[in-house]
Amino acid sequence: MGNDPIAIRKELTGWTLLWADLELTGSGGGRLAELRKRVAESARDRLDVKTLSDDPVVGGLRRLFKQAGTDPSRYRPASEALLRRLLKGAELPEISPLVDFNNCLSVELAVPCCVMAEGTFEAPFVWRSGESGESYESLKGPFKLEGKPLLCDALGPLDTPITGNVRVKVTEETRCASLVAYLPSESVRFENAQEVLKSLAHDAQVVRVLRSEAL
């Protein structure tokens, strides 16, 4: 974390990456629980599981996944998978304040988001398609990255907007973290996403946004 510009090389077009540095200021509780409920209800009000792929944001992500080299029906964007669960009646689970806030932003924007513990990654970054033989230990087990939209850092594969990397997982001891939201540029303006980020942080009262910028 810091105030220096974030160094990144983008090989995939059509994307804007929203980067935010966060500081944990609370332990969750009632306000965050209310926020989880509110964003889930908002998603159900504006979306239908039967026509979800027709939504401009969801559809835009699917097209970008295909351009990167992966089938979005086989490997769904994490946000679409989360939205489908909500639209079928599930609730946003309580995991930890940073993860819960990340999930709320993902639902509200309908885009994949990843929160990464401070000290688990190292600049510079590259945004590209995964190459043959690349993989990492995801939160769901070993995950092959070939053809997947992939964020890499100086240490190797860092995150894909399908399933997170164990390397960057936040823990109970994590107090500072960085969040990346993967925006399809044609359907989500960075300025609007940034305002949603700040609004949710205000309402949740568990994180402070130290910095947010477009990559």
C-alpha cells in the first residue's frame, strides 16, 4: 500500500480494474448485516435468474471471458455465480468484515471482486490471459488458469475473477487489504463504481477507503 501509482501492464482490452486500499475499522455487526441483506434484496428486485445473462453487465463480462479464452457457462464470473445463488433464495453469508464488504460490492456492481490481505502481493502487475500449465491453489482447490482472465504480480498468478487465490486470503488478523473490482468498461463506468464503493463503505462502517483508482 502507498500513494505511488500502481504499475500494471494490461494485455486484455475492454476492462477497467478498480483498485482500492482498505483499512478495517470495525468488527462487523448490525450495520454490515443490514448491508448484506439490503444488497441481496436489491439484486432480487432488479434481476431475474432466468434472464440474468441478458443483463448488460453480466453479458459484458461473459463476452470478455470469451475474448480471454474461456467459456463463461463452464467457468462463470464469480459475481454471476454469487448472483445466481442469491436469486435462487440464498443469503449473503457472514464470513469476515473485509470479505463481506467485498461480496456486497460484487453484488451491487454485478462484477467480480477480490480482497487481498496486505503483504501477500507485490507490484508490478499484469492483466492477461492465463497460459498453458499455469495454475494456483484456489479457495476451492487446485485451479487451472489457461485461457482465464488473470491478474499476475511479481510473484506469479495472483487472481482470476472466477475463484480466489489462497495466497492472498484475509484472516482474522488482517487489518489492511486491497480490493480489485473487474469492470467491463462498456457497461460500468469507473466513476460510478467508485461512488458505489464509497457509499457502501459509509453504510457498512467497518472499512475506510484509503485510496481508489482505475487501472
